[in-house]
Amino acid sequence: MDIDLCPRNMCTVASLGMESKEGLKLLVIGGSRAQKMVGIWLFGSAAWVFSMVVLGGITRLTRSGLSMTDWKFTGNLPPLSDEEWLHEFEKYKQSPEYIRINKGMNIEDFKFIYWMEYAHRMWGRALGVMFALPFSYFLRKGFITLRLGTRLSALFALGAGQGLIGWWMVKSGLEEPAHEYAEPRVSPYRLAAHLTSAFVIYSGLFWTALDVVMPEPPAESIAWVRGAAKVKKFVLPVSFIVGITAVSGAFVAGNDAGRAYNTFPKMGDTWIPDDIFSMKPLIRNFFENTSTVQLDHRILATATLISIGTLWWSTRKLDIHPAIRSLIGSTVGMAALQVTLGISTLLSYVPVSLGSAHQAGALTLLTLMILLNHTVRKPSMSLLKSLPQVAKAT
């Protein structure tokens, strides 16, 4: 059965099975136009999450995240009068951050950090609406298969939960610090959970968008398919290192470790600080000890750069599709840029501009790794049977 003949409101798993009998599983029903529309929507949603991550980084770097001391799932209007602003300011004055860090802040400065946090929260809620409305439309049109619908429903649920995780994180920063000399800040564990969740949602949306618009990988010959399979063996472990490095950056942010040792390559006057194992039990040092957290991130960032460089070196003589070779080169360049941004951010004592650029760089590098993984996956049996042994000369 031709999938275009399937009535839009009657397409079910049965039709998906018909599509898949040759080995290719399409996620969108309704032809190329439907595929393009759903793809644009998903890429747009992924870009929105990307902007959320960057905005969240700016909110943290400007110390705006604790300015709103309460939370509603549906959101609420911002203060619209002087009296309402004074009421919000009085609530903030009761918080540990104001008492210990911002005592004496004027209301204009408070408005700035409040607007930053308000924008971050409302931008997230707007994403929920802008995702749900097209999703409902495409479901009604019958464009979305059961497999795609299940995947997108899970991502939507994760997105809704992200708001709860965000408030759970902020709430930890509104509590009194453990001792009188500690700065109020959110739990590094909760910040890492919030950022990792955002990365997971972004990765899921981006991968799904690629699945929709590129159901088959670029493969013009059996030789190129074999080359891609060899590249894949390198790409998977490198992707793991990139992901772990990104998560370690969340603990650097959560412990404000970027402001602890602003020298490079040494940490202060030594290569390895003396207090990296000062906390008990030992495992706490890797998540709560400022010195250890920054050292870990330095080591992982270096490992990321070396592993991506090794990926390029190991695959440079393979017979692979030009798109894969170009992606590997772009990934090497982005890894070098990301390390440069990280060092510059550190030496400059974490300015907002460089700090946010470094966070955006981490997600950009992750994007390239997702794209590379997607490009080297195995083609369907129907495509493999149609390929020549060697690509035709152009």
C-alpha cells in the first residue's frame, strides 16, 4: 500500500508496518510536505531549548536565579505597579542571598535580576505551548505515527518536569547555608540535574528531527557504508566523554568553581591543589569540593579535545562519505574553540559574555556529536540492496 493513499485520520500502526517491510521505518505519514513541516517544527523546538540553556546560563551568571522566591506551575504576571514591586522586593529581602550578598541593593537592581529570572521561566512555559499546539495539529492531521507520537509525548513530559526540577533547584538556594561564611547558592546536584535534563530534552528533540528529515543516512556505496561503520566505533566512546564533560561543567557552575583558580595551566601555584580529597566521604570531593570539581573539568576537557583529535586522526584515511569527513573536521574545530573559550572564561574570572558563550559551546559540540552519530548509523536493508560497491565518480 502506498502510504500517501492512507487517509490522514485513519493511519495507524498497520500502515507503519507496511512502510517498514523493506527495512525503512518512516516517522511521518503524509508525504514530503508533512515530513518537512514536522521537521521544521522539531528543529525549531530544539533551537528553543538551546536558547533556554543559554538564557539559564546568563541567569545564573548574573545571580538572578534566586530573585523570585515563589513558583506557580502556570506562571503569573510580573509586578505591574510600584506597590507590587515593593512587595516582591520585600520577599527577596528575607532571602539568604539578599542578607549575605546583596544587602543594600536598590529596587532598580532588583528589577534587573527579577526580569532575568522571570524571562527564563516564561520562555520555558512558552516553549511548552509552542510545542503542544503543533503537536496537536499534526496528530489531528494524521501525520505522526504511533512510534513518533510516543517519543514526542515522553519528551513533552520531560519538558513539563523540567519546570519542577527548576523550582526544586531554586528552592535549595533559598535555604540558609550550612555555616555563616558560606554564600547562598543552589545545590550543585540539583543544578546538574536541571542542566542534564535540558541536555537530554534537547538531544531527544534534535535526534528525532534528524530522524524525520533524514530517515536514511548519506550512503552512496557499500564502501562508504563500511567506512561509516568503522567511524561509528570511534564516535560512540567519544560522545560519552563529551557528555560526561558537559555534566561536569554543571558541577563547576553549581559550586561556583570557575572563580576559584583563575590561572592556567596550573591551579594557583601548583598543578594539583592539596585539598582535592579533604572531604569525607571521599566521593563528595568529586561533586562538592571546589578544587576537585575544577580539576576534574580540566582533565575531562583535555580528554575531550584529545579524543576528538584522535577520532579525526584515526579516520583520516578511511573511505567515507564527504559529509561525514566534513562533520569530523567541524567537530575538531568546535572542540578546540570550546577549550579556548573555557580557558578564556577562567582567566577572565568568568564574565557573563564568555561564561554564556562557553555554555553555548558545550551544547554546540554536543549537537555536532549527535549529528555525527546520526550520520554514521546503518542504512535500511532496502537501501543497502540498491547500493553499488563503490561510489560513482563525480
